[in-house]
Amino acid sequence: MTPIGRRLRSFSRPLPEGRGRRSAPLGAGALRAVAAAVAVEERGAAQRGAGGPWDRAVRRMEPRRNGGGADEKPRRREAENPRRWNGSGTGAGSAAAGPEQCEGGGAACGLRRDSVRKNRPLFPWFGLDIGGTLVKLVYFEPKDITAEEEDEEVENLKNIRKYLTSNVAYGSTGIRDVHLELKDLTLCGRKGNLHFIRFPTHDMPAFIQMGSEKHFSSLHTTLCATGGGAYKFEQDFLTMGDLQLRKLDELDCLIKGVLYIDSVGFNGHSECYYFEHPTDTERCQKLPFNLENPYPLLLVNIGSGVSILAVYSKENYRWVTGTSLGGGTFFGLCCLLTGCSTFEEAMEMASHGDSTKVDKLVRDIYGGDYERFGLPGWAVASSFGNMMSKEKRESVSKEDLAKATLITITNNIGSIARMCALNENINRVVFVGNFLRINTISMRLLAYALDYWSKGQLKALFLEHEGYFGAVGALLELLDSA
Amino acid sequence: MHIHLHTDEAGRGAGLAFKMAERGGRGSGGHGSLDKSITLPPDEIFRNLENAKRFAIDIGGSLTKLAYYSTVQHKVARVRSFDHSGKDIENEPLYEISVQEEITARLHFIKFENNYIETCLDFIKDHLVNTETQVIKATGGGAYKFKDLIEKKLGLKVDKEDVMTCLIKGCNFLLRNIPHEVFAYQKDSDTEFRFQTNHPNIFPYLLVNIGSGVSIVKVESEDKFEWIGGSSIGGGTFWGLGALLTKTKKFDELLQLASKGQHTNVDMLVKDVYGGACQTLGLSGNLIASSFGKSTTADKEFSKEDMAKSLLHMISNDIGQLACLYAKLHNLDKIYFGGFFIRGHPVTMRTITFSINFFSKGEVQALFLRHEGYLGAIGAFLKGAEQDNPNQYSWGENYAGSSGLMSTSPDVYPMQRTRSGTFDMFEMDRLERPLVNLPLLKDPSTYIPDTVDLTDDAMARKYWLTCFEEALDGVAKRAAASQPDSVDAPERAEKFRQKYWNKLQTLRQQPFAYGTLTVRSLLDTREHCLNEFNFPDPYSKVKQKENGIALKCFQSVIESLDSLGWEERQFALVKGLLAGNVFDWGAKAVSDVLECEPQFGFEEAKSKLQERPWLEDSYSQWLERLKGPPHKCALIFADNSGIDIILGVFPFVRELLSRGTEVILACNSGPALNDVTYSESLIVAERIAAMDPVIQSALKEEKLLLVQTGSSSPCLDLSRLDKGLAVLVRERKTDLVIIEGMGRAIHTNYYAALKCESLKLAVIKNSWLADRLGGKIFSVIFKYEVPCK
């Protein structure tokens, strides 16, 4: 029984013990395969055939065998930056640590040396954020593949690239948000496009199954994942998909993603925007906002639940609070109240409803403004307050209920965010999260509420890539680790 | 109107269950046609209407709270000294006792369902004889809705008052006047309700009123408050959304559903998101990540109970979180919660408390008020009564006329008392004198008068409740016997017996009904019930006789004391004080002896006393102290009439005076058992002065001052004493406080810390208590304390 309070910071660094659970047994066979494994590192692992845990075990062993005296080096790095390396899981750690050891390792390491200099992990590059309701996947599609590279590219990898980039929907529930695609991005020296894909968390088993069927594990890439699901599904990835996830802290990823996407911009446009005249339908307009000097800012991430962070610098941020009244609450209540079954449906209904039939406004009680307290008549005095009356319950439409639910949840988030901003003495509040997807009503309302109740002191800001920042952060962690 | 009045059904206290035969009158507001015949007069509820004036009404969404000021005529026993000049003193009683009618002010508050409003207004109209009343103050959302009805029915002009102003006025009034008004709620504890000591400074605080919406108000002083925020997610959301989700119409039924539900079926918990990793990550997996996060599907059915529970958690958590954010921003640590969402519902108090603890990390305390439902009505009343200056007086809760706090939770209170059809009452008496802290209390904010908290201590509670039950027949008999000339005395005595018996049964079920249950509150409740049935002073004749007898022995006692050497005399004085204290009609062991052995006297009492070393014995330190310089001024709280005051206390006072110590002798303002009252003490002092030059000159020179405590309790609450006493204590630079008797020095104040030297002495006349303290019956407590510098 409790409010959200996802004190995620508490476990973010250092990451706790136990993720090395997968200390694969090392047998004699593993050692024999070392040379081959080293050789194919950069080119992709598909041709290694056998694949599976053995290969990874081998790779992990490799430095000790080849590097000899250099053995100490990776450990020192681990000590210096325990979080990064611990967080990477065994497979990922070795993939990154391995090449360094290889430098004196002979001709077979040529390509790998190249990769080391360029600090690049193996393709494919994914970032995964497994939330309570939605899985967000970002995929970097390299567009600068040379003919030679293409030749060497394993079939699996090619298939994955083709599959993801040539479709906009996957199965019945997976969707690529084409409008969000970032074009001609340079990441780790590679040029390409960043794709944004989402599907419901309850389809996670199917996703893992697919990964398994497509022999994803044979690619020996590192799958960086964040969100609670990175933990929840870790074992499934391992047993069903033969994949070791590199689990990353949700909030680290979120902030990293926000700062990065904002810095690269949205295909030449500003990622960050705000609403001018948010309640005036005529004059309301979305305007770019320059988030060049972002600190301090209050970051409000509205997923199924809500997390609020005070960000003072790239490295310095604090989880302030959270609330369990989030996107999941809106959608969950809408399903119960209206019988809808998708977020889109709920939003569509909400956009046609009239919440003032459902809510009791200040003017419903006082006939107008409540001047004693400076409360305007239009303010909601009691969300769903009119529904105490049987007659009124019978006269409202599903659309009205959906709208009231949306307004209730949004106002509440606005209220909590405003109080946090005041307590933290921060005046810029950035709202992100998938609750805001196709949800201009909420964004305008947040913009208005923040402005009105703070008498213009607080500004609500929004980002185009709404719910994808965690996944982007996870991808960046993958690249950083190289 | 058919009113079946179940006065004090077992376990229901004064919760008078009205069952009104409704004929179709359904729906909200429902002033449908009600059967108008009255089978029992509801004057048990709308009491003292004939003198009522200054009406106020607070009409909420479902409950109406009516307030009025009335005067109560009740009998008081007065004592008057005879003019003895030239008469044969020997055969005359010491003084005259007369029973007189006295008029005191009382505030009546009655809470009932809006459904009964029309019937109740009719009843009030029929019984309202006071023609001066022209206006009724009104507050609450329903004040608008029912304005015309009230004006039509009562012929009074409705004068509307701002809701929040009324709430805050009411809140301040309760915080100042009612001890144990405030409590914290503890979920998994034997004592659900943790009552708080009244802090001398009640400001600033945050009042979170959860009606259909939520208002958050910062209160800085009596007249200064500010609405600092609010939320639209409140009781109306629970009710409205709950009704939509569960098709359950009534608020109470929704709460019932919620108390049976499992929110984990509907809410997405952290462990649902993180899986089994929560433990290794140090996450609390049971935290709610997303309220209703599991109902994001059209195919699954969810139970009403589960949805109601989830909704309750969602709303309570949200309010708690906002309240904490506001408390933090304004740097406040006391949050009082009120409004119909809370209104004594354990399930909402529990979730709110949890939320506040969670979000404030224990830094802020969620507090609730026993009479929360009456805040608005009290405030509206005060607005209308400003010319009577109600804030100038001290007020006290009348336990006899008040229903007490009821638990509505079926698991807390198995004899489910449905809220509907129930009339709840709250009465406050205007005290004759304003009450204040004893200036010598070491720390008024932590002072707790009572030694044993019977809400906490189940063993002790059982014992004392039984003890009071067993003594009840005797008390009722004595009450009847005290008024031999009154025809209806036996009938009233029986009514008293019944009423107090029912109070005791209520307290067995709900020890928290009137705040922390203590021996003091049990004694006080008994006194209130006696007064209720016009037995103002059942012991007046006993006291008169005993005072007469004791006075006759005074001189010989003084002579024998004076014949002793200094050190022997000091001991004899203390022993006399203790022996006098044996004469306590409040103790059953003693009253049994006194009833059958009328000749039992001072010497017999001395022989009953425990030999030194006493159970608590700091006599040697006291003797050493007496060898030193005299005290400046001693404040003595006297106990019983007769031998106690005359042969125990007065010789002791005389010795102090002889040493050069001034003495303030404080006696009760009103009668309680055979405790000496202030007016009796005046006569006794006068008679002693006639015999004793030391006392005579001390009275004349104002070195001996007789004052009243402001109390009518056999116990002593040092935080509620007559203001005059407090002033005098300060003026005379009192440096010694002597508290005598079981009620004042053991049941209360045994652990009281004072700024000056103190002497607490008593004879334990109850074997259970003696056993508890590790002694036997007639064990002696002699506790001399010097505050550490």
C-alpha cells in the first residue's frame, strides 16, 4: 500500500552486488575457442556458429590469457568507475575491456584495434527502457556502412536492420514513431538515423521470443536496458533469449537522454518547447525554447507513475518525490469508466468530453469566485465531485468522464510539480514521459496551471521525444562504455 | 415523527440512535414526508431548548451540526456559616447546607443526518420559547441549500458565515479548551488513538480540511490565517469516482468496501515493475508505482472492494503528499486533518497517517481532532456569540452529555454502530473561572497529569472499570440518601446509575471515547453524571458532620502536638496528615469501614498506617530540609473534609506559618466526593481561627490565603487551574508545593515535575494500586522532591 516513492537513486550507484550472477562456468572448451572469438569481435559474431554462453565465457577469459601482465588494468578501471562496469554485466564488461588487452596481441586484432581507437561497441546499437506499461526501444541505424562492411555484416544483423527500418509497425502492438526519427546523427563516429519504437510491456515475452528466434544473442552485442523491466525481465532475457542485459539506472539514463537529445536538436528544430497563451485557443502557440543553460531544472517524468527530479548539473541531481497518480492512473481509470482499451481511444474520448459536467467547480459551490481565498470560479473544487449525485452520474457521457480523468490527473501532477519547484527554488519545469504523447490537452493545462498558480513565476517546458529519453540514455551508456 | 430513542444502549454511550420511520423520503437532502408522531421526546438530544439562544448551524453534504447556547439550571449545595454568637455551639451543626438553583452556561452541539433536518427544525420550533432569538448563524455548503427551509421553519433569519473562518475559529476553540482533543492515529497498536498533551501555544499549525475538495490553511494566530493551497482530489472524488466505479451510492458504504479490498489487484506496485529484484535493490516493492495501473485493460473484471481500496489509497496518499509539501514550504510540523473524508473513519485516518509519515519521513505528524465534525458549528456559533465573549472563559467537556468518539470500524468495534440514524452530541460547560497552567510546572508542554494511561494499560483498565462498576451501587445509594426530602431522588439516583454504567460499558469497548482514559476521567465522568441528575453534592451532609466532629478535636490535637519536641512534632504532623488522608469516601476499602464503624477516628486511622520505612519514603530528607531556612510560601492542595483538612492539614499549615512560611491553601471550587470545597474551607478556617491565634493572625495578615482550584475533580490537573490561584502563586513567590491524597498525588501528578520543591503524600487505600506500586493497602507515599538545579 503506498505511494510511488520510487527512490531510485538509492540503488543507482553503486549498483548492488549480485548482478554477476551469471558467472558462466568455464570449462576447457571455452579456453580453446579464445583465439577465434577475439578475431571476430569487430566483424560480428554470427559466424562463430556455436554462439551462446560459451562464447561469452571465452571472451571474458580472453584478457587474462592474452594480456598477461596487463591483467591489472581493467580491474583498476573497475575500481575507478565501479558503477559503469558493474552495471554493464559480465558480457558487456568484457566486450569493452577486451580490446584494450588486445593491443599487444598480434595481427589478428587489427580490426579490433581500430574499434578501440574509435571507442565503438559492436552493432546493433539499441537502447531499451522497459517501463511499467510501455517498452521504449531506440535503434541506431548506421547509414555510412561501407561496401566492405556490408559484405562482412552478418545476416542476422542485416535482417534486424531491415526489419526495423522498413516497417513502422511490428506485430500487432509495436509501433515506430516515424515522426520522431532523428536523421543524420553522428554517434561514436558513425552516421545514421535514430529510430524510436514502442510496444506494451505485456508483450515483452513475445519480444524476447522474437529475439531468440532471430538469434539475437549470436550477435554478441550488449543490450543496454533501463527501467524496472530491466530487472523484472532479466531472467527471461537470459533463459528465453540467451541474452545478458546490461541494466542501467533509470534516472541516470533519463537525464542523460534529455540532455543529449536537447543538445543535438530535433532535425534542425528545437527539441524543447513551451506554450504561449496556453488556455487561449486562438492565441495559444507552441514556441521553441532554448534549453542551452538548463540548470537548475525540475524534471517531471510522467510514465505510469510520476518521478520528479531536481537537476543541478549533468552529474548532480536528486529524486525529489513521486506520485502514483500518473499516466497509468489516467489510462486505468479510463478503462474502468469508459470500457476503452487503448490510450489512443482514451485520449480521443477525452478530447471530446466536458469535464465540468463531472467535476464540481468553485462556482458550483459559491456561485462565482471564492474571493475570500482568491479562488476563481472556474477552478475545480472537487474532481468528480458532481458524481456524488445520482442524477448527474446518469447524465454524463464516457467522453466527459475520460476528460475529467485527464484533467484530474494532470492538475494533480501540476500541483505537485509546482510545490516541488517552490520547495526546491527552481523555476523551470520540464515535463516528459509518454503520458504526454498525443496529449496536448494535458500539456496546455500544465503550462497554464503552472503559470497561473505561480503568478507567472514558473514555466512549463516540454520535449518532443516525450517518453524516449530513458531508452536514449541507455543507448548512450552503451556507447560511453566503449 | 417516530423517534425510538435508545438512550444509552449498552456500549453506545450517549450515542442516541434515532430511527425515524421514513416514508419514501429518500435521496440526497431527502426532506421527504416523515411520520410526525413522537413516541419518545427527543429532549434527551435537543436538551435545554427552553433557554436556548444563539443558534448556529453547519450543514455539510450529509450531516447537519446544530449548535446553541443555553443556560442550565442545576442544583448546587451551598454552605453558610451560622451566626454562632451567643448560641450553644455544642448542639448546632457547624454550618448550614442549602441546595440552591444555579444557572450555568452550556454549549450544545448535535450532529445528525441531513435527512432529519426538517423533523429536527420542527421539534426545535415547537420547543423554542426564547423569543429574543432572531438570527441563526449558518455555515457549510448546505447553508445555501437549506436557507429557505430554516427561515420558514424556525422563523429566524439565516446569517451566513464563511466556512473556513468558522472551521478555524472552532478549531482554535477546541485546541484551547478541550484536553485530549488532539490525537495521532496508530494503525497497528493496542491504542489506536494517541492523545496529545495540549500545548500551551497552539499556533502555528496547518489545517487540512478534506471535504469534497481539499483546503489547506495555515493558521498563525487567533485571527490570522491564510489559505495556502488546496486540491480538487478529496472526499468528493472518493465518493463520486467511487460511486461510478462500484455503483455504490453511499460514502460510508464505499468506505466499508474499501476496508475489505485488496488494492494490489488494481494498483501497479513497484514490484510489478521491478519483479523480484526489489529486495536486492533495496526497493520497497509494495509501494504503489501507479494507482489503477493494473486496470489498463478492458477485458478484466475488478472487484468493487479492490477498486474502492485502491481509490482510497490514491486519494489519501495524494492528500498526504500535498500536505507535506505545503508543510515543508511553510516550515510547519503540525497538521490537523478534518472534513467529512476523515470524520473518525479509521480507514482514512490510517491511510492519511501512513502517507504523511512516508512523505515527511516522520518529520510531520498527522493529527486528528475528537470533535472534528463540530468545528464549523462551533465557529459559526462563536461568530454569533461574540458579544458574550466566549473566548474569555474556559470551557470544559461535559462527559455526561457528550457521545464521545466512536469508532466506525467493524474490526475495531464489533458492535457495529451505523452512522446513519445516529445523533451525536457534544456539550461544553462554561467554567466559572478561566483556567491556566500552574506557573510552577517545569515544562507545561510535556506535563501529563495522569500517572497511568488506561487506554494503554489493558490490565489496569479492566481493573479500574470493574472497580468503578462495583462501587456504583453504593454511590447511587449515597446519592439517593443525600436528598431524603426529595421524592424523586431514588428515581434520579437510578437514572444516574444507569447512565454511568453505560458510560463504563462504552469505555470498555472504546476506551478512547473521551480522550485518554484515566482514573481521573472515570472519576470526573461520575461527577458529571451525578450533576446531570441533580446530585450536586451527595456527601454534603457527611462532610458537614465530619467537619463538626473534627473541629471538636482540633484543640486537643494541637495541644498534644505542642507538647512534643521539635523533631517528634514534625513526624507527628506528617503522620497526622497521612492519617487524615485515610478518611476518603472515594476509596471503597475506606467507605466500607466508615459505613459500618461510625466511631472510626483519627487514632484508629493512625494505627492503620504503614510503619516506616514507607513505600516511598523521603521523610529524612524532608526533616533535614526543615532544619534549614523556612520556605517563602507553600501551596497546599487539600483533599478530604473532616479529619483530613482539620486535624491533618491545618496543624501542618500552622507549623509552616510558625516557621515563617506563608501558605496558600487551595481547595476545589465545586464538590467531588467528600473532598473539601473552597466554601467549606472558608467556614472551617473561620472556626479554627476562633480557636487558634496562629491561624487567626495568619488569616488576618494574609499569610494564610484560602483559594479555589477552579476544579471539581477528585484529581488534579495542574495545567487547568484557577487563574487567581496562578497569579497568587507567582506574587507570593511560592517555593513549595504540597499535594495530598491518592487522587491528586498518585492517580495524578505522581510524576509531575515542578520548578520548586514539592511534597506528594498519600495513603494508598486500594489494594490493587498498592500491589502495582509494590506495597500493601494503607502503604504510605511520602515523596519529597527538589528540582535538580
